[in-house]
Amino acid sequence: DALPISATPIWVNPSIIIPEIHALAFYNPIIGQQNSVFSFVDGGGQITSIFDLSRTGLFYGAALTIAVVDKLEIKMNLDLCVQDRFNSYVAYLNMRYSL
């Protein structure tokens, strides 16, 4: 998991708002390639995909959590992963209601 750089709760009666910035840097000691070979279910030729394993990467993002009176919690999150020749992003909205 990414480490929070800043996550300070803000009390707004009757809710709590938590803005968060998080980041993670990583290093992969393995040099090489990952090969995947697959074919279609109904036959045909094989398809090979080759991915170079990235040695370093940076994962960072931001989140906003809103909790209302310990019953409803909404979390909006956006993350970005930057690597050599590979970038990706993830966004999600998570809602939780406690009875």
C-alpha cells in the first residue's frame, strides 16, 4: 500500500472529511521480460505478448473520505502509476453504510 503523505481529518458537524495524498516508490531487482502465450478458445494461432519488467516506478494518488455520523462513508480515490514504458491509473468510488 502507498504511504499517506498527508491525511488530516477535518471535523464538520456531523461529519468527518479526510483529504489524503499518498505515494509509493518501488524498485524491481529482477531484470528480464514476462512472456504470455495464449490462443483463442475456438482455435487459431497463438498470440504472444512480451512485457519488459520495469526496474523503478512511482505510484501516487489522492483520496477524499467523507464519513457522516458513523453510518455512511464515501471514499473517492484516484491513483496513478508511472513506470518505464508503462503508465496506468485507477479511479473508484466506495460507499459503505453501517446499520
